[in-house]
Amino acid sequence: MPAASESITVDACAERELPIRSSLGRSAKPAGKFNLRQTCPEIPKKSLESSRWARDSAKPEDETVLTAFDNFIVILAFTLGPLPFLFILNRFWPATRRRIHNDIIGWQVGVLGTTYAVIMGFMLYAVWSSYQDAEINAESEANSLVSVYRLADGLPSAQREQVHQLARQYANIVINEEWPVMHQGNLSLAGHDTIHELWTAVLQTKPATFGEQTSMNLTLGEISTMTEHRRVRQLESQSKLPGILWLVLLVGGAITTLSSCLFGIEDFKLHCIQVVSLALMLSFILVAIADIDRPFQGTVHIEPRGFERARQTFLQDP
């Protein structure tokens, strides 16, 4: 996965979202083993709200993400850009004089083209793999939320109703609040309080039977898994290709395209068609890399379909 441009700063209260998984274990353990004060320390709600507001509003919308219109302009400029260079080149160095150097030029273009093709292929594969990982992770987070909702059926009635309500609330927050903020390139902690309340509701359960104890342990395991997927989603929403890699892609594309203009072809129109075809293909690949590079932003982005299906499940199974 491409490294995040900026590390995600998480305040002290965020540490309570990831209790130690080993405390769950494979076997049922008494509820008294969990220390609610150590696992989920209380923090004033106003401080959480102010911290969340500061995080959501501190970073403006990312203007580097391309829109559909931007994609069209980039493709058009990159495709037609080499033509003035080819026209000027023919004026000062006619094709009839360049034709005797076609063997050397062909070797140079072949080496440049092969090297650049390997770089572009690797970059496209890397961003597509990251995009798929982000999509799978978001789906896994939604699946864990559904599992929490269903496993809560084995808890005592008070905790069962509370967990069901919090699961519905979390799905709505992710869809209506966190996802739009991620689409703008920002980081939202709107669902943080709901996660904390889920931990609190389950940890305060006093199981009276072995079945309730088992359901409690399984529910805690799913909440822990969901929290991990949530953290990964936040990281992936901020990740992008480093600037040095974009420099390599852009400079390599310009050199490869302009090198194809050096061929000595007497038919100027045929030469223009060849150069435009090469530039058009390279520009499409570059735009594809740019769009897929940000999994939750831009023209091509991940939708919260998993959470929408989870919300439908909650409506069908109240």
C-alpha cells in the first residue's frame, strides 16, 4: 500500500478504541476480568466534540483530486501537447534529415518505452491493489457491525437493546457523516463516541449463564475487529502516492512521448497520428492512476454499500 502522506494524529481518547485482544481469549472468562476504567477511561464529552470539530474543519478540501472535467482537460492537454513540438521540430530539423537516424532513435525509444511501461504497470497495479484492499476493509468493517448486532441477541435484554440501537446509530453516522468527510479528503471521528459506547455497553454486561458469557466474548471480539477495520479505513482515506513517484511518471511520460517525435517520417499526418495515439494511451493510464490513487475521493471512489446493506439488515431484523 502507498505510504500515507501524513500520519493520522489520534488524541488520547482514541486509545480506548483498541482493547487488548488477548483479554477476550478463546475460552469464556468472567466478566470481572475486564476493568472498564482502564479499558475505556472517561473523557468529557465536550472535549471530544471540540476535538472532533477541530479535526473535521482544520483541513480544507483537497484540491489535488481530479474531477471528471479535470480528467478530460488533462487527457486533452497531454494528447495534443506534443503536436506543437513536432511542428517546430520539422521546421528546424526536417524529417528527411532525421530519417537516417531512425535506427538509433528507434533503439532509444524502445529502451525508454520499455522502462516507462514497467514503471506505469507497477504503479497502476499498486494503486489498484490498494483500492481493492480499501474496499474489502470497508466491507469487513460493515460485516463486523452486522455480527455485533446479531451476537447481541445472546446478551441480557438491557444490553441487547442498547447494542442494537448503537449499531444502527453507527451505520447512520458512517454513511451520513464520516463518508462525505472522507470524500473531501478529511478525517472524521464522528463515530468515535459510538464505538466507545459499544465497548461500555458490552463490558458492563453481567452474564448469568454460560450462553450469555459466550455471546459477550464473541461480541467483544467482533467489536475489536470492527475497530481495527475502522482504523485501517481512516489510514487508507489519507494515503496517496508520494510526490517523487508522480514526478517520475510525468517526466517519464513527457520524455517517452517527445522521443517518438524524433522519428524521421516524411508523411507528417501519419507521424501526428502515431504521436497522438501514444500520448492518448499514456494520458489515460496516468489519469487512471490518479483517480484510483485516492480510494475514497475523486471520480472513482468507494461507496458505503456495505454499511447501507447493514442498515437494511437492521431494518429487516429489528
